[in-house]
Amino acid sequence: EDKVVQSPLSLVVHEGDTVTLNCSYEVTNFRSLLWYKQEKKAPTFLFMLTSSGIEKKSGRLSSILDKKELFSILNITATQTGDSAIYLCAVIKDSGYALNFGKGTSLLVTP
Amino acid sequence: GAGVSQTPSNKVTEKGKYVELRCDPISGHTALYWYRQSLGQGPEFLIYFQGTGAADDSGLPNDRFFAVRPEGSVSTLKIQRTERGDSAVYLCASSPNGGPYEQFFGPGTRLTVL
């Protein structure tokens, strides 16, 4: 059975801290891993990672995929209160279309 | 352009009633997906449309759930004889084509079955 496991499930940090969110997976015919940010209801796309070892970066957020060890990390540096959200990791199979999500990491950044 | 829109944003109904949830995808996107998100969980796949046809409905939990996309654009998710366990946020997403690509999500409909 395919699995996507995120850790930690929740996290509280102070503004300015750096956080690392983890996503591990066991999926047959893996194609890509995606990260989404969910603030109220609509998940918004952050990154899609297909190749191992290539960092994707957008502002203070970055992410990398390790296809040998079957995990990805999402880093957020200099956190702000606006980063408070649920961060969802999903995998998609080769020639697939349905996203298989983890349970998410709930991040709270306090002032 | 406009993103994915869903109506209503909230729906409260009584057990046993019928509900319809609507999704308007991004213009030109041929692929449309429905997901269901229960509290504390990630979204779970329900059904995928490519154009007008349901290419994969394997995620629909039972035959009380049905979805249509008659003109290849707007989609309606229909739930008959609602049960309390159907309470969740129903998310719709679209993408330019089907396949292993980024999906763009709507704001969802929060369904509460009393």
C-alpha cells in the first residue's frame, strides 16, 4: 500500500526561526513529489520535485528530494506569522494523475 | 485569469438529504479532480475527469456519490442520502491536462451533515 508520512504533525516556532518539515514516502512507480500550503481551505502550490538532489527555491522557502532515501524536506528560513498554515506533501505516480497526500504539518509562527 | 471557484462555500444539511456541490475550473483546463478532506487529514482523491468523461472514479466511497461534467467545464458532485460521516471539506482542482502535473485547487465547500 502506498504511504506518505509527514513529520512533525504540528510545530510552534517564534518569528525568525528556521523550520524543516519532513515528508517520507513509499510509492510504487513514483514520479514527483509536490508541496502545498493550506491556509484556510484552498491548498496553494509551492513546489514540484521530480529529480533527486536538485533544490527548488522560492524566497525564504526551499525544498529538496532524495529518491534514494525516499523523502523530501521543506525549509522555511526567517519565519513570519504569515507562514502559519498547514503544509501538505503529496506524491504522484508515473503516468498517474491523483495526488496522494500526507496528513500535513500544522505550523504556527508566533510573534 | 480567475482561479478555480466552488459553490457554495458552506453547506449545512440534514441527514438523509441530497446535496450538490459545484466546481468551476480554470478556463481551458481539461482535467478536473474532486478530493475530500476530513479534519486533521490530507485531501483524499475521489474522481478525475478528462474532458466530459470520468476517467477514474475509484475514490468515490460508495454509490451515494456521483459526479458529472456534461460540457467539459463545470462539474457537479452529487451526494444522495447524506450521512454524518460525509461531513468534510470537498475540494476541486484542475490542471491543463491530465497526468503527473501540478493541480490548482479551489477554496472548497465545507459540508456539514447534522
